[in-house]
Amino acid sequence: MAEDTYACAHCAGVYTKGWSDQEARAEYEATMPQAVERGDDEATVCEDCYQAILEWAARTGLQL
């Protein structure tokens, strides 16, 4: 896999990175500080899967 691509851990699609790894990490830490604090497992997902996961979490009351 090229350095500027990633595979979504949910749908397995291969995508071109839109952010640097550092920018993505900063976004994760800013939007999900509880997960960072708990040391939750991490995975890289595409935008469509990310939105679907957030919707699922909201419907089920899961705190991310």
C-alpha cells in the first residue's frame, strides 16, 4: 500500500489520505478524549464508516 493511502478497518476499502497522520491523531484526541483517556483500541476508518459509527453510537447511547 502506498504511503499516502490507508485501508478502512471497517469496510476494507483503500483510500487516499486527506490528512497527515499527525492531523488525524490530533482530530481523534480532540473529538474523543474519553477514548484516549481509557486507552481504547484504535482503528482507521473512512469518512462514510466514521459517520455510520457515530450514528450507531448515538442511537445506542454508546459514549465514545
